[in-house]
Amino acid sequence: MEGTIPNLGNLDLRRLLLYNNELEGPIPDTLWSNTGLLDLRLDNNNLVGGLSARLGNLVDLLDLRLDHNRLTGPLPATIAALDNLRT
């Protein structure tokens, strides 16, 4: 797939596996409203920008993979709230 990640709010997602594509642009802020996410894989794309502090809303998250993108800036301090995060 190519292009930007669409608005993914209010979908009650458990897994979002969009790795190894040609997605570009920032991670949409609406993504962080999917508080039931267990797996979020956006690795190996061309995503840019920083991570929202709303990342801390994903308290059930087990697997977060964002490597091999063009993301910038620090990790938000709210990542410390992700007690279940393994990867």
C-alpha cells in the first residue's frame, strides 16, 4: 500500500499491521483513540513526524514496532504507562 494512513478513529481495533508498505506522512492523531490495540506495526514505511503523547492511551499494547521510518523527536514520556508492552 502507498499513501497516507487514513483516519482510523472509533474502529475498536485490536491489531493494526501496516508494516512493509510505502505509507508516508505523519501518524494520524486519531490512531491513538483505539485504546484496545494489542499490536501496532507500522515499521518499514516512510512515516514522518513525531509520536503523540496520546501513545500512552494504548494501555493494552503488547507489540509496538515503528522502526525503519523517518520519525523524529523524543519518545513521549507517556510510553512509561504501557505496562504490558513487550516489543
